[in-house]
Amino acid sequence: MSMSDDSFKTIIPYDASSNLLSTSLIFEQNIDALWLFLKDFNNTIKIMDFFENLKFIKGNNTWSEGNIFWFNWIGLTHLEGKCICAKSNSNKKMIIWKAKGDIGINFYKTICLYRITKDNKTLVKSIISRTEEKNELIDFSGSRNYYLNTEFNILENTSKFLNNMKKDIISYESCIININYLKVWEFIIDLKKLCDIAPKIGSQIEYSGEKLKVGSFLKYYIKSMEKTVFYKIVGVEMPKKGKIWIHKLEAIGVNSKNIPIYIENKITFLDENKTQLSLLHKFSYDTDKKFLEYFSINKKEIMKKYIEYLEGTK
């Protein structure tokens, strides 16, 4: 394990004297897999019950330099985070966020990952540092242990979550539809239309918010399961110059067994009158195998219906 790397020192926006606190923990996961998880602050939001409601102000992730996001630290403050550095090599990885609260709290949060070569584990270090020499609104003298314990608990809970996490089950199907991508997109984002063509999906569809707005909700009833399910739109990617558009949904507030916990509808523009449609459904690891077989058969039949319908609208 290498604990020093001069190439990282030049990009740190503070010196050691500005450090307010630091803590560390050894993780069972290898550095590469762990890096993918830890640099996405949305994962921390989901694990810690005192964080909530992450929203993006600039960009669509928390690890690209310059991206800005916002979340709520319940009972303390709203925090705006900006990724100011994300560097990686085979033995060390580091990300730095600059945080700004609405009560004058400002600090840097640095996460460093170090490869432990003998057993493929990873040392993770979390550092909180000042953004300026002195800030009268940040007085850690009386509450340093609280914040230190908070940082350690974040690491510890993340480690427990990863150790207990079982792999989700992915169902993926794609097809080519001989029609313009805009028509396919307008169709695939409208659950009411999808259910009209394939009633097995569900009925009684209701939207709360716009179909293309992140944070909007929808609910519908699945007759075969006698269950009402709720989903939240968690991502919409429509790059002006890109050839791939994606609509992402995540299940909320319902027993997730035998329903997709995550849905990703993707279209790929092939040419003016040819579009690839890809449907990805993610299920919890404990989903019933017979149900998955049933779902897979139905999914293939439903996609055939989509093709017939869309190509028939030309």
C-alpha cells in the first residue's frame, strides 16, 4: 500500500493545518469497485438516514469536476456540494467536494482510497477541512467528537451496506424498430400508452408531475399481483447532440419483491427511420425465479406488440 503520491499533493486546495478532523476505515472491497460506489454521493444519501433529497444544479453526477449538487442534512442545514477534484490511479483515488451550507457552514470533504495489495482490501480516509483560515460560524471545539463520529459512522454504515449487499437481478431486452426515434421516445415515456398496448403491465395510471421531470411520481395498479406500485423519475438524459436518450424510474414506498426496483428505458438513434429500443428492469436479489421466467416471457411478447404498434403508425 502506497500512502504517498506527489502527483496528488499539487491538486489539494488546502494544507494539513486547515484539517478539522479525519477518520478512516478498511473496507473489504477492492479499490476499483469501491471507487465507483463512493464517488457517487447519491449512494451516501441513500445509506444515511439524516441525508435526503439530492438534486443536481449543474451536471448529472457528483464526481465530474465542476458539477454542483444540493441535498438536505436533516436538522442541520441544506448543503450545496461542488466536485472540485477527482483523481485516480491504480493504487490511490481521491475526490474532493466543496460544501456550502445555508447557515454559513463551509468546508472541504475529501475521500481518499488506498489499495492494500496483500489482501485486495482498501483503506478509506475521510477528511474535513476549512475553506478559509478562520470562520467564526464553524466552531468545532465543543462538537468535534460529534462530527468525527458522524464521519466515521458514514464510513462504517457504508461498509456494512456493501458487505450485506446482494447482487440485484437484471432483465434486459432490446429490439430494432423501423421508425424515427422521436416517435419511439414519445411512446416509451408514456406509461398510459404502454399499458393500452399491453394491459398486463398495469392500469389506473396516475402521474404527479411531468413525464420528463426528474422528481415526478407515478403510480399504477398491477391486477395479476393485486398491488399498487409507485415510481419516481430519477433520471432523464436527452443530449442534443447525443444518439442515446434514457428515461430512468425507481420504485418507492412499496414491498419490492417481484416488482422492478429500477426501470431504464433507452432509445438509440440508428438512422432517420431506424431506432433501437432497450428495456432494462432491475429486481431485488430475492425475487421469485418462477416470476422472473414469467416476466421474461411477457416482456418479449410485449416488445413485439410495441414494434407492431409503432411500425403501424408510420
